[in-house]
Amino acid sequence: SDIVSIGGTYRLRGEIQDEFNIKNYGTGTKEDFLLSRLRLEIDLKVAKNLKIHAQIQDSRGLGSSFSDRDFRGSNNPFHDPFDINQLYIEYWPTEKFGIKAGRQSISFADRRIFGPGNWGNTGRYAWDAISVLYKSDKIDSNWIVGRYIIHDPDIWPNEQINGVTALATYNTIKNLPFQLDLFYVYRYDDRGITKGEEGTGNLYSHTIGFRIDGKYGQWDYNSTYARQFGQWGSDHINAYGFVLTLGYTFDTLWSPHLMAQYVNGSGDSDPNDRKHGTFDGVFGGADTILYGWMNLFFFKNLREHRFDIILAPAKSVSLRGEYHYFTLDEKKDAWYFPGSAQRRDKRGSSGRELGHEVDLTAKKKISDYLEILCGYSFFIPGEFVKNTGSSLTAQWAFLQTTVY
């Protein structure tokens, strides 16, 4: 009932990276840096069913070997001072039907299809979009058209990327024994810069799929499947991504939760057949628990076998251990970082094994206003990495404080 509400978060994170950075693995260097992010949230309640929401974001870094020049023309993941990260109007003419128009964050379920990428200091995706919403006892339905913005410290306010447009629907079916999500995403880029196997052209991509998420006693499970088709430059798209997860929570001391997971983002089996087989990850997040905390992998040409254990020694403390075994899906396709191809052997003679990652994290909630998160990770390279260049063990550690 307050007309104006003001809040926000301030996050400070120190990181140490050894043998890798946000763009490359096998750097031969070690670096440490500090990242800060302030988000100021303002809600203005114009009427009972009409509000305006604004989020001002100030992202800064200290000590990184990268400068703003290294990200010119693309999303700057570290630096973007005092910019408008969100500014939208939300109007509900009826109880079930609403519309949200303006700059907004779009995120669903586990963030694999649409995710804002909030671990990054500036965030991976913010959208200039129109969202039409329908909520009832049986279904939550979202219809979206928009373009994402580029975080650029030299431009205020940040501008949307030209050419890349998304039309999507994401729907959650209720009152089933499990949650069922159905989604469709149409993505096009008419800039003529999409590189196919025999030339460049436009991108017209369709992604259709589902997600289930449920519990049965102390078991929990979820699965996502997405099929992709359309035109990638001069090539026809034939790609897919799927995730299978099974978990169990023990009713004992520290409430141990065990989870096993398999992830497969398809790769391209033949670089000369004019068929694009690499799943593109749609607009998914790429941070924290999705594909390992070190961000060395993404939902493209990837097979991931994974096992987690989560412990709760106290109500305010959470401990998490993760083991990941990564391989290529197709030997002739690349190893992909989020947003870029890292290494590739088009002959397919370097093997499939990418390597092993172990992630150890601890979270402590000091109060309603303060939370501390810390972690240590290491990556041991496998056959493919050893056969294509530098192959030293990479390490990463961080300490993050968040004030609400």
C-alpha cells in the first residue's frame, strides 16, 4: 500500500584466477581483482493495478587486467557505472491479465532458456521488451517480444543490440503431479553477420521444448528438453539440448541433499555439410551452479556428468560440493566458453574429454541484511585440452559479501 518503496543490494566480490580469465584458458598468469555492484530499486505505485519499477545499476572493477577497450562492441561484464538496468511499467487491467513494457529482467525456472546471468558484475541479459502476462489457477502464461541491451560504460543509457530480436512464450501448467513448463522462442538477427559453413547471412532460429520439475517423497527431479531448427547463415539448424536431474534429501543431521545430473547440448558433427548442429543455449544464464562456477563451459557441444552434495549444518549456513566431468558432444566442434569458442579441432583427432571441475562453496546468512558467500574451484584438463594447447590445472577462489 506504500506509494513509493526504495531498496537495493550492494555486492562486493574478490576473485583470484589462476591459468584462466573470462576470455581464455591457459593464460600462464595469475590475477586477482575486486568487483562491486550497487543496485538501487525504486517502485512507484501509481494505482492499485499500475506500478513503475526502476533499477539503477553501478558496476565497477578494480585490479583486472582487462580494460573497457577489450569489450568494445560487446557486453562489458565488469564495468558499467550508474546506468538504467530496468525501467518498466506494469499494468494489470484485470486480476488475471497484465502487461509489462520497458527495460526488464526476464528469467524462468532454472534460467537455462531465459536467464539474466546475474553472477556477472553487470549481468548478461537485460531486455527492452513488452511482456504480456496471464495468471490463473491452471496456468501462468508469458508472451514476450524484445531485444536485449549491451552494457557499455561509454553509452548512457545502454542501448539495445541492433538486429537481434526475440519473440517467445513461456507457460507453466499447474495442478499436475509435477510442474510442467512449455516454451517456444523465435530468434532472428537480420544484420547479415551470422557465419555459416559456406558464407554469412541472417539468423532465423526456432526453439521449442518443455521442462518438468517435481518431488516424490524425499526424491526430487527435473528435466529440460529443447529442439532447435531454422536457418543459421547459409546452414540449416538441427540441434537440441536436454538436462536430466535426480536428487534425494536425507532426513538426518545436516539434511544432506544428493544430486546427479546429465547435461547435453548438441554439437556439429561435420563442419562441411551445411547443417548447423550446435545448440546455441537460447538466452540462458551461464553462471554459478549451471555449468560449473568457473564459467569455462556453456550449453553448446557439451556433455556434462555431475554429482553434488549440499549440507545445512545450521539454518543460516549452506555448504555445497560439486563434481563435474565435461566432454565434447562432437569431436569436430569447439569447446565453448559462454559467448565464445575456445578451441577447435576440425579433424576431430584430439579426442573428446575436456576435463574435471570441482567446486566447493559455503554460504552464511549473518542477518536479514547481510550474506557472505565464498568458494574454491579447480579444473583438471582432459585429453582434448592436452592435445590442443596449454593444459595446466586452473584454480579459482572468491569471497563475496552482499548487503540487502
